[in-house]
Amino acid sequence: MSCHKAQYISAKTCIAGFIGCCLLFSLIHCTSENPGDKTPKIELIGLSKSSMIQGDLNQDSLWLEFRFEDGDGDFGFGSTDARSEVFVYDERTQSIYDRFKIPDLPPSNGALQKGNIQVLLFTTCCLFPNGIPPCSNPPQFPVDSLQFKLNILDRAGNMSNFIFTEKIALLCL
């Protein structure tokens, strides 16, 4: 009887060992997979309109929408961190036009994060040659052209690719 019991324990041990090996293999298999590109990617979806009236105090605005994907899931600093994640540049001046924080995202535990983001961009002044003051309305320059460049930053400091909007007509009224 003790011999039979020993065989039963060996069979149990063998099954447990087999299950343990399978689990270990699946863990090794999961962790060796590439979790995704660590550099975030963005793609322009579009703008809500193609023109704005110039102004210096938010007289006009448009929505810019883009798609993001972060392969290792570390996009978004969280609401307790003051750092911005979205950066918009004015191509006329090559300077930052605006920056934005995104709302808190659910934890991704290193998994791919993706979604769409909309940002509201307020108007700006027309820029003119020959020392003409910005935000004036000289008859010889009724329209300026404005183009935005945008990128995002993840928690590891990885900057995404840049996307560019189509040119926006800035009406110098």
C-alpha cells in the first residue's frame, strides 16, 4: 500500500511539475515579447475649420484632432504632475504656440495605449513684413497663412513624430 501511495505522489508531482513548466514557459514567452515601440506615434485626423479671424484675445478658435499610440503604455504624466504632454508649434515663428495636459488615462501596465485627442487652439495675430505691427489690418495683406506642428511626450521622455496641419487662412480683418 505504501508503494502504491508513493506512485500516486509521484504522479501528482509529475502533473504539478508539468503544469509548472507550462506556466514558466508561458511567462517567459509573454515577457520576451516586444511590448511595443517605446516612442509614441501620432497621426493627424483633422481640423474643425480651415480659417480663423486674427485676434489677440481668443476671438476665434478651431479644434485640432489627432490619434496617438504608445507601445509601452507610458503616455500621460497624470493630473498631479504639472508637465505638459502635447506641444503645438507655430510654423511661422518656429516657437511653441500652446501646450496641453491630457486627462488621466487608466493604468495600462505596460500595454499599448491608443486613442484620439482634441485640443482647442485659439486664434493669433497676422504677421506682416516691412515692420507692419502684428494684429493690424493693412489692405495690402488681407490674409496670413498659419500652419501648426504638433508632437507629444511620454513619461520616459520619448518624443513622438511631428505632424503638420494643412495651412489655415488667418483673416487679417
